[in-house]
Amino acid sequence: MNVLKKFLQSFPKKRRGRFLLILASVSVMLLPLFMSSCGDYYEYDSASERDPKISVLISASELNKWVEDGYPGDKYGHNKVVVLHVGEATGYSSHVPGAYLVDANDLKDFNTGFTRSDGVSNIESMVAIKSTMDKLIKKAGIDGSSVIVLTSNKSDFELLSRVYFNFRYWGFPRSKLRVLDGFVDTTWVDPDAGYSTESAAPKTPEATEYSVCNLTQEPDRFRVSLEEMIKVAKDDNPKTVVIDTRSADEYNGLLGRTEVKPSEYVAFEGHIKSALWQEYTQLLKADGTLLDKEPIDELSPMFSTSALGLLVDDTTTAYVYGSDGQSASITFLALDGVLNYPVRVYDGGWLEWGQMAGGDNGDLDADSKWRTEDPNSPLSAAVTFNATVKPLSSYSFVDSDAKHANAVNEEDRVICFEGGGGDAGGY
């Protein structure tokens, strides 16, 4: 970069602009050739390769064959399998052979206090930053030839779905990802299956220089910022469907349903204007696994007009949210991973939305454009105000006058191309 800067400075000022224009034009023409020859970039070369019409779910029997015999290879150039066990360390005592442990801390960055900001205030449980994902990649020895299989025990399915969302957000195509259709502590160890488990961690993988920067980041494709969610709430686009994945009590605004910390709550309860209610548990069978798509389709009817109130299919975009991003990630997994429908997660969830209050009920100024309970411009429904509120200022700062509230997406969009590849995420 410094060499290019010195080279440009050697041009007279009047000619620099013309040179840059020519350089940009040449770059655009050469970009397809570059992308087709650089590892995983080719998987983003066309819509069919970017989103192959496959379900990411994998049966226990097929995964067992991969574990015992090795990955058979595919048309995308993958030739090995990396298994991750997502969940608490205590549940790792019996895992699929060769699986690496991924717990909640593997999605967090200790240097930023586990929080990120969209520009108005710090919120916990946001999408992972680049360096955190790269640490996870190196921990498991993931590289350009890897197919990643996510497994978990039944109690950790929400976290597994959240890990899946993070991989998708940072550019991993569906062709690189699989999710065990079932759970290690039920499906995998079922006596009729008889698949073996291990208790010890696998050996440290060979060092890899692979990074999310080897992929293509499209943050807006998967993650919705506070700023855009406000725009969606104001919009009446028939091709946009907002889905609230929380419980009926949360959706209906019952007091004291959204705790920030024990006995401390968001400013108000309710739901986003025009949001339809479909608790994520409605997408699960009695054993806790997702409803089937094959051989009998039980899943897509859950997004029909009769079931949801508004049709969701591959011609619409679903905006899903929960208390935070975790429960919404199960709905994301169902729509993105199984049905291949366009879907985006409002990452802040009600922990953020329910805090965007002004005046006596919150820390925002009365004239802040980020208020989501403003009666003069209603963005929320079934609004009820909590008495014991956790103020926004406790998150470190509040900026009522922030010009934008999409800092996370904007930072991550350019993180691999600005500042030498360092992180901009987290405040």
C-alpha cells in the first residue's frame, strides 16, 4: 500500500485522478478472473454456486461415514471434513470422534468486553468480530478445502444455530457447512445407531493461515442493523416479512419478560410494528430437531399464509429477531440452511430495540431519531413500560445524536481491506 502511495505521489496532481480512474476500470475487468482463481472466491462467482440448492442438514449415518472413511470430496474442491462440537465443556465429555469444542466464548472477544455497537449504544451478543472468527478457524484447522460439520447436544442447539449464523455472516457458503440432523447425546448415541464417541480432545491441527479474508463478506445479506430495522418497521413492502421468534408473552408485551441482567429489564416490552409471531419452538419436532424438508416437507408449510399469516418463500425476505440473536438463529438456520429462503437476522433483538426509549423511560433524548417507542412515530406495538429498568448508559455510552446505527455492518464490510486487516469491531 505504501509503494502505491509513493507511486501516485510521483504523478502531477492533475494526472492522479485520470490514473486512478483507469486503474479502477482495469480492476473491474480483471476481478472475475481473479476471483475464479483464488480459492473460495469462486464459490461466490454465481448465484448457483453461492447458494447451491442443498440442505445443510446431514444425517448421523452419513456423518459417521465421513468420520470413518474421510470426506469423499465434492465439485466445490473440498476434500476434508472438520467436525465442531458446539456447547458447554461439560457436554464435550462425549463427542463425535475428532470434534473440536466450540463454546460461547469462542464467539466473543475478551478485549471488547463482549460488546459491539451499531453506533448508538453497546449491546452484548452481537456477531463475532474478524479476529475471533480467525481464532476459531485456526483452533479447528479449517482451510479452503474443509467442509465444516456443526454438532451439539440437545441443550446447545440455539448456540449451534448462532455459530452457523456467524459462519454465514463472515462469508462461508452453504456448500462448506453442514449441521447434524439430530444431537450427539440423543441421535448419535442411540443404541440402534451405535456410533462411537470420544472424550478426549483431538490433537492440535496443523497450522493454517486461512482467514475469513479468504472469503467474501456481505454483512447486509445476513445481518440487519438497528438503522435498517427501523426503516423496515416503517415500510409496508409486501415482500418483507418480520418474524418475532420469542414467546407469546414477550410478543404481547407482558411486563418483566426481557431481562438485561437479573431483576433489571429493558425500558419497555412489546414487539416491532407489523411483526408476525412465530416462536422458534414451532419449527422443532418433539425431539428438539428441526422439522423435516425431505422426504416429507413439514418445514415450509410453517411459513405459509395459513400458518404464519403471510407467505414466506424464496421471493420474500424474512427479517427475524428474538431477545438477542440466539433464538432467532434457529429460524435463520431453518430458512437459510434448509429452505434456502432469503432471511436476515436483526442482531440486536429486543435487548436493543426495547432499550431505545427516551425521556423518563430511557436514556435517549426526547428528539432522538433512534427512539423506537416514540408515540409520534410508532415503530412498536403492544408497548408496556417496565418499572425496574436497566438504563442504556450502563452499557458504557449512549449517543442520541448518532448519525447512523449500522456501524457493525460497515466495519465488517471493509475489515479485510482497510488498516492492514486489523479489527474495527467493538468499542
